[in-house]
Amino acid sequence: MGHNHSHNHTHSHNDLKGRNLFISILLNILITAAQVIGGVISGSLALLSDALHNFSDVLSLVVSYFANKLSKKQASLHRTFGYKRAEILAAFINASTLIIVAVLLIIEAIKRFQNPQEIESNLVIWLSLLGIIANGLSVLLLKKDSEANMNMKSAYLHLLTDMMASVAVLIGGLLMKYYQVFWVDSVLTFAIALYLIWMGFDLLKTSTKVLMLFTPETIPVKQIVEEINAFESIKNVHHVHVWQLNEEEIHLEAHIDFNNDITLSEFDTILHQIEDLVFRKYDINHVNIQPEFNKEDAKDVIVQD
């Protein structure tokens, strides 16, 4: 039994998210193609590494785009939750690719640092400016949705780190042009890679916790149990599970042992009180309670199923 307090996004908002992702995909394809050609011609590892990162962004944005489409599909007998976790899975994949790309960049940066090469800095400068403009536009398109959606945040972080990488490449291009400091290309690549790992790890950790059904960090299970136990008609709250399904839904499941053999209508009244309590104080919007009276089962708060 449960009651849903959640408010779904309108179709127009979902369509807008999809459109913004699609525009970002096209912009990143343009940047990637330009930087690969420019990196080969100029000999800049930083530019090629930025192109590799941009290519990973194209893939991650495509994953995010299709996850966004899937998440809107209706539930069915074979998929009772629908595809509500598609965007969480996309965030996990995108965070993983951020870290993998970063490790590859570090390996290449070390190799190039040991053997610096002269680089055509003018091409590096102009292409990095292109990257800053295109990625900056993509960042602006996704910024608002990134604040409330893990999938959009993963795409946003890819693009934000891309824009910062392009800024670093621009600085490196200027140093190479005016001071002939060619080793800075490798140093900047290394710095970009470290930043990718730092950003990617946090998102990877967060999405993993959701996929593993860990209790959200903002939910104090013991406190919730104490507050429900305080109801006069309730004897014991046990077998509690709290998990996050996606960005909009937090679920609470529990067994409640009652002092008396109450009627179904009495239980329904108490259930609504519990739902209002946990929604108002903890944003839990899906509640499933199993009522019990003198049932012989484990009464621990947490029971391993």
C-alpha cells in the first residue's frame, strides 16, 4: 500500500531536455572532427587529447539522449518500473568513461613529456577557441536540468570539463606561440586528466549507490523509525528498506506490528499519516507498509532478505 506524492515533469520539459542534448551532440561532433584534424596537423597532444575527450562526450551525450527517451516509456507487465533507472545507468556509464579517458590521457602525457615536440601553436589557439565557444553553449543548454537530474549532470560535467580543457589548451597554445614552452602541452594534458578523474569519481560513486539500492545519505532511517514508533497504535517498526529509484522517487518499505487487531479503514488512516510525515520531512514519496498483528517474525529494524 502506498501513495505517490511525486510530481512528474511535463512532456514539453522532457522534449526540451531531449532537444538540448541533441544540439549538444551535433556541436560536439563538429568540435571533435575539427580538433582531430587540427591535432594531427599541428602535432599537439593536448589538442588530440581534448578531441578524444570530446569524442567520449559525443558517446556519453548519445547515451544520455537515449536514456532520456527510454525514461519516458510506460511501465508494463515485464517492466513494472518502466525504464525509470535508464538515466541513472547512463550517469554510471558516463562517469566510468570520464575516468577511463583520463587514465589514457595521463599515459600519453607522460610519454610526450619525456619527448616534447614542436607544435603549430596558431592552429591550437583557434581550435581551442572553437571548443570554448561550442562547449560553452552546450553547458548553458544543460545547466538548469543538471541541477535536478543525475543523467543530465553527467552530460553537463562532460561538457564543462571539455570547456575547461579547451581553456587550458588555449593557454598552452599562447605559451607555445610566444615563449616556445612546448612541454606545457603535456603538463596541461596531465592536469586535464586529473580533473576528469576528480569530477568523474564523485558521479560514479553517487550513481553506484543508487544502482546498489543504498539508503540515500539524506535519509536518517533510525530517526524515521522512532517517529513512526511514536504513533500510539504502533507497537514496532521493522524490516525497513529505503532506496532511491531515480531522481524523482525515494521509496520506503517496512513491516509495522500494531498493538491491536485494527480494521482496514483504521490502517488506511494511519498509513496516510505516515505518508504525510515522511514526505513532508524527508521527501519520501512512495511508501509500502505491511501491517502485522502478533506475527512471529524478526523484529529488527534492518533484516537481510
